[in-house]
Amino acid sequence: MTSLNAIPRPPSHDDDLRTVDLVVIGTGPGGESLTAQAARAGLDVVAVEKHLVGGECPYYGCIPSKIMLRAAETLAEARRAEAIAGDVDVRPDWRRVAERISTEATDGWSDTAAVIRLQQAGATVLHGHGRLAVLGQQVGDAPVSVLDQ
């Protein structure tokens, strides 16, 4: 297996270089899964994420939108109750939905739990921007630099 160099900050000394088995740039669902599985398999893995581990789905996309859709469906169903079971007074309060998204789904838009899961699998997680820096025309053994923000 080809090893790549992970640079946690712009290098000033050779001590800043660390050779690892795998660098995963981006920890959306695929990157997060790859990182965890490779680390559990015994590889020395560094995951680089520019924002939140897990990608957009758990924080902005799939999960919050499903919570909003379920709230809307519940309100619609409650409004149909009068025809079946009696009087119902329904008043939407989207602040409750937003609070549920913040506390139950996104943990206040914190990826701490996801980072800890990857660390417990044996991976190193770095928040920053990753890029492949190809020296000359060489593609194999290209170093990966991770730029701290």
C-alpha cells in the first residue's frame, strides 16, 4: 500500500510530517464510513474535514428535512381528526421543530460525537482543508497537505 504524508499544519520542520496508510479528504457519509472501517481494519488513517464530520445530510439536509416533514404530516393528520374522532385545536409552532432539530438531530450543529466515534475506531480527525499536492509530474506517492484554518 502506498503511504501518504499528512501535514497537520504548514510544515516548518521535518517533525511535522507523519506517514500514514490512508488520508480521507471529506467525511460525508462515504468518507466517514471509509475512515471508520479502514481504522478498525488496522490502518493508520487521517480524516480531513473542512466543516462537520458526517457531511451535509445529518446537519442541513436529510435528517433536519425529515424532522420538518414529520412535523408537517403530524399537523395535517391532527387536522383530519375532527371528521373521525372529534374536535381538535391545532396550532403550529415551528420553534419546537427548530429546537428539536438543534437538540436531537444536530446536537447544536456540533460534530463532537462523530469525531469521537472516528477516534474510537482508531482514526485521527483534522478539521481543515485537504488537498493533493503533486510534485512535478509524479502521481504516485503524492503528499497530502492539510491546511489548518
